[in-house]
Amino acid sequence: MYNLTPQVQVPDDMLRPLSEALGLGRFTAHVEAAELLLPRLVLHERVLDITLPPNAVRVDGAAVTLAVTPRRDPLLFVDVEIADDADADAIAETLYATWQNRSATRVDGVPLTEWLDARLRAYGIPDGPAGRPPLEFGRNVHQSVFPGAALARGLLAEHVPGDAVGQDVVTIVLRGTLDSHTGATLGIRRPETLNNAGQTMVAHGRGVSVIVGYAPPVENAFGLAAAGILTAVAAVHRIRRQAFEALELDRAAAVETTDDARALVGQLSRRLNDLQLDLSFSVEAYADTILIPELLVESFHSSLRDVSSLADALANTSRIVERVNAVLATRRVDLETASQQYAEDRDRVLAAVIAVGSLIALPPALLLAYFGVNSSDVDSRRSILDIQHYGVAYAIAWLPFLLLIAVGLVARRRISLRLSAPDAAAPDRRTRRLRLRRSRRHGR
């Protein structure tokens, strides 16, 4: 099982329950009931011409299944069968090759991801307005091994009670990267509920599971549980990367106007929304076992979740998303402050314009009213611009308003001086006044 990138926007009407590709037996009802939260099937085909990377065993065909999660993250299942005479070393080499050199896998002579892109186009999956980037392998892989025949009997025969594991199990689970004779196991887990001496055995690490003695529906249910953990871990990596990108966007943004601040807040809000949705439907949804409430699946899921440290990763990632939310909250406060300041400045300018207009308009209005009255003080033979004759009228009309303006400017200057004085100076002035009074009392 491989996680792929980037996201594939598949229409809902083209998705089908994953139970159509995996024989899940009695687990089918659970999977179909929770299909909106589980990966859903995009394509399932049997291919005959498949070539695994070098050093892997030769296989005759494979079942290739592509699914997408609710957040449209692609998930690839490659199911191959190898010869019954393959030993633990051959399986370990195959696991290592398909893990480290996965991009070398070929179907019909072309890389597996290119073949998938071609099949998506053939299925009518739209690329979107800007086109969809080609599929690529992600970082995360989980490989499940279901031994049969002689190998299964050998693994059950070397079954050791307790937490100890046999040499072949160490070789397979660690992909041959550690000498099995050293006795080191590097945290290989064996869920107690799933291990019955001589009948069944389950051992797994972070990336490989060995499952012996269970029926195919149970094996597929285990694989689906592992796919959920794989999806969650891949989502954690993506969420953290996108969270750091959001913080970098905030740091590098040049905010000079309220429009710039509003655009930045909009971008951060959209990114935070995506992060929270990913956290809920790509991580938290797979962090518990309620999706398939069966004891066997719950035991395997819990053990795999513990070994992958998903709970700690989820808690740390949640805190990272909260930091992004805090940054966004700060930006919102800045925007609200700037908007409020803008509104206050606008109202102040508008009020000033109205006041100035009123001051300018009132004296001429009074003068026009004076000159318009039928009075002996108004000489129709003289111009209203005759200042020498009408000087008293002009003074009466203009002097009160000029005096009002002067008083307003003086009052405004005193208010500005009071506001600009440091608050810490007030105690100093009081102290000086007290010292002056004391010195006067002592005759100094």
C-alpha cells in the first residue's frame, strides 16, 4: 500500500465502496456504512505485464487498486502472489526493493504512476481547470505479507510465547535490514489477542505486517486498517508542511494597506480551513477503531497505531495548527484595528470638511441676509464689496467665527500636549511640587 500525490479530484458519482475490490466478508457491512469516511474505490484492474524493481522476485501479474480518501488523497494497493517456495530472505528482498525503489515498478513497460495517469484519463477522471500534475509516490508505505504453504507452517512452528519473535519474522518485518541472529527486534509488535500458538500469528513494525492463519476477509480487513494508519501518517506530514508554508506566507507578506491585510487574512483563512479539515477527516477519523468495530480489526489497528506513534503525532500537529490559528487571529486583530482607524480617520476628515464648510458658509450667508433686507443701513448705490462703508457688518459677520477657530486651535494644542506627555512624568511633577512645598516651609 502506497500513498500517492497530489490529490485527485474524482467526482462522487464515480466512486464505489472499496468492498467491491476487496473481499471483506462479514466486514462488508461496516465498510459500506462508513464509506464516506473510508477510502473509496476509483479503479481495480488485474494486470498481467508487471515488473517489480530489481532484486524482487518475479511475479505473474498483480491486482492494482486505486482509491481516494474523503479529502481526495490517492491510495494505491498492489496485490501480488509469489511462488510457494520463496523463503523469508527472498520475501525480505522483495519488500525492500518495492519499498526503496518503488518508482521502478513497471506495468506494460511504463512506470506504474504513468500507467495510473493513463487509466484515470481513460476512466474520464477530469484534470481540473489548471490541469492535474502527474501522480507520484509519496513517502509512506505499508506492506502486508500473508504467508502460505510451507512458509506459513514454519512461522507458526517457530511461534514463541510472549513478545519474542522468530528469526524469519524479524527478517521479513525489518525487510532484511537487520541480522536476525542478533536477537534485536527494533520494536516489532505481536498483539496478544491476534496470536494463538500453532493457529494464527500477527507481527508487525511501522511499515511491514506479517499475518498468518487468518481467512482472506480478515486479511483484507487488516489491510484496510493499515491503509487508514498509512493515510493518517501521510496526512500528518502534509498538514505540517502546509502549516509551515502558511507561517512562511505570513512572515514574507508585505502588508502596506488594508486591502493587503484583507487579502492575507483571506489566504490564511482558506489554508487554516484546509488544515482543520485534513486534521479531522484525514487523521482523526483513522486514529480510533470505530470505523470497523470488530475485535480482531480493533486489536490490529490499535497495535499499528501505537507503533506508528500516531497519537503523539496527532497531538503535536494539532498544536501546530493552533499556532497557525493564533497567527491568523493576530492578523485579524491588526486588520480590525486598521479598519477601525481608517473609519475614524474618514469620519474625522468628513467632520472637519463639514465644519470648515459650515464656518466658510455662515459668514457669507449672514452678510447676504444683511444685504438682502430692506433697511436704511443698506445703500443700494454702493457695492457690497465696499469694505469702508460696510466694514462693521463684515467684522460682526466674521470676527466671531475667527475667534471660534482660534479658541479651537489653542484647545486642540493643549490636548495634544497633554496626550504626548509621558505618563511616568506625572509622579515626577508631584514629587517636585512636594519638595518645593517642604523647602518653603523650612525657609529654603
